[in-house]
Amino acid sequence: MKLSDKIALVTGGTSGIGLEAAKLFREEGANVIIVGQNQARLDAAASQLGKGVTALRADVTKPADIEGVINQVREKFGRIDVLFANAGMGLAAPLEAVTEDQIDTQFGVNFKGVFFTVQKAAPLLSKGGSIVITTSFLNEVGTPGLSILSATKAAVRSLVRTLGAELAQRGIRVNAISPGPVSTPFHGKLGLSAKELDETASAIESQVPLHRFGEPAEIAKAALFLASEDSAFMTGSEVVVDGGISQL
């Protein structure tokens, strides 16, 4: 198994890509810790994943919460081998409707949350460890109404390079996975009405060269590649799994 006896921490692990990655990591032999903010979704995910999975509640926008998670991991496992910083969110709004709160909220989760997750986890990461960070096809294309979400993902893509350079001397790899449109609950949280969501989904799907949304399990397989020794000579890279929308 590709992650036999590894300790894997997954933020945003209660649904979508994070949940599928947690399942796959566990199937590949890892001891998995999932982190989520909503206790009900956390309990449901833990029940679905079964025995041997640790579920911890935390708000990734609060460094103290992240530190609390890392302290619990230290006490129980003593180290981290794989960190999948996957927690993220987005809000849709045209230029004239974007508010300061929308900017602060999205950067708080998508950038600040990722940065402090890596910062707090870094002391526990062992040599040969792997950090995987979720970016998005939005960091390569211009999508009306998603300016702030896209900017957060571009900032995180830059962070992958700088953190990769900082942690390389410790033998720790930092890579990104860039999903395209994926069938997850994420899209339902963009703040759009049901009609707007359907129209947006149809418009996006028509732009994907493979003419469909991706599935969370497909993204999870790419995350496993970056988490495992299969990608041992990769750092600072971004693996694009987007049906070709940012490439063709």
C-alpha cells in the first residue's frame, strides 16, 4: 500500500475532495485525521470513514484552533507524514458587488488557513514528508464573478513555490493539486440561487474539453500521487486535473 503506516492529516475532510482523499489514504494504509468546522458534518464523515480515523473540529481561519489540532496529533501520533491542506470556500459576486467582508472571508480560509495549517504542522513533518495544497483551475483563467476566489487560489499557488523552497532543505515536498469543475457541495456554497447555479454549471460544463464535471474520487487519486513516494522527485509543482479547461 502506498501510504502504509503513514500519518495523514486532511483539512476540509468532511465532504467532497477532502472526504474522498481521506477514504483513499485510509485504503492505502494511512492513519487519517480529518479536520472540519461543522460538528455534524464531521461526525457524519467520521462515521462513513469508520474505525481508525480521527476527527477533529477546528476553524482553519483561527491559528489557535489549528495549533490545538496539531497538539492533539502530536500527543496521539508524534508526527505527520502527509498534510493535505484542502479546506477552502468561495463566494460569487460581480466587481461592483464585492464587499470587504467577502474578501476577508475568502482570504481567511483559502490563504490564511492554508498558511497557518502548514506553519503549525511543519514542526511535526518528518523527512520525506509531503504537503499537498488544493489550488484551482481558476488561478489560470479569468472567470467573471469569481475574482476574489480566483485571487486566493493564485496566491496559494505562489505559496506552494515559496514553501517548497523553504522546506526542501528538510526533505519535505510541497505540491499543489489544481482541480477543475468538480461535482462537490462546494459549488452550492457560492451564494448563488438554484437557477443561477444550474445556469453557471451548464456554462462551465460546456467549456470543459471533456464535456463533464470531474468527480471527487478522480481528484483524490491525484492527491494520493502527490502524497506518496510516486512523486518523490517533485516539489513546487502543480498537478492539473481539470478536464483540460485551463490547458486547451
